[in-house]
Amino acid sequence: MRILVINGPNLNMLGKREPAHYGTDTLESIERALAEKGRALGCEPIFFQSNHEGGIIDFIQEKAGVSDGILINPGALTHYGYSLHDALVDSGLPVVEVHLSDINTREEWRKISVISDIAIKQISGLKSKSYLLGLEALVEHIRSQKK
């Protein structure tokens, strides 16, 4: 089972960027933890990060046909990435949306997600643990759909 793990704009700055909101883990340390969790769950995470919406869309279009699901932290694209939304829909894959901070308790504009209506689950506010729980939920969903 292959899972696309996608990170949007500015997530390459984790560990340096507003640790009160996002924690002190780097993107690399989150990816290492997800790779380990993936082995335990019997899945292969495929990692991608871009600060450009078009790059993320190209990655989804390229990899969707050989993947089973998408775990995504869209970053700021959460709030206005309509073309990302459409690419996720077009992929035909189940999507879990994750956020390090609790987007529902922050600025008003952060409470809006254009991804949540197509995600099977949204997990936020648990720092890097959001990713691990998201991967578990996605793998469980995929396995339940194959029965």
C-alpha cells in the first residue's frame, strides 16, 4: 500500500517556524516517524513538499494512479487552494487532512478549509502526532474499503 504524504507551503520551515503553534519537530523528523509508522502498518509513505500549488498538483496527478491514499497538510493552501481541492477529487483517492496547530482556534481565516469537505477525516492541533494519527486513520479506511 502506497500513501502520498504531501506538505504544502512553508512546512519545510518546521522546527524554526512559530514553535508555539507548530511544535519543534522538523519536517524531516516527522517524515522519519511516518516511515517507521508506515513499516508497522504495512504501507509505504511517499513524501513530497512544495511551496507551490502547481508542484503539488503535478505530484498528485503523476502519482495518484500508483497510490492508495493521500495524507496532506496543505498549509496555507487549506484556506484557498481550490485547484488543489480539484486535484485531490480528481485523484479518486481517499484523503486525510492534517494540521499541526488547531486551525479552529486560530485566526478566523484559518478556520476555513476548502479541503475538509472531501477528506474522510481532518486531524488538527496535535502537532506532529496529527500526522501519525492521520496515517493510521487512512490505512484503516483503505483496508476497510478492500473488504
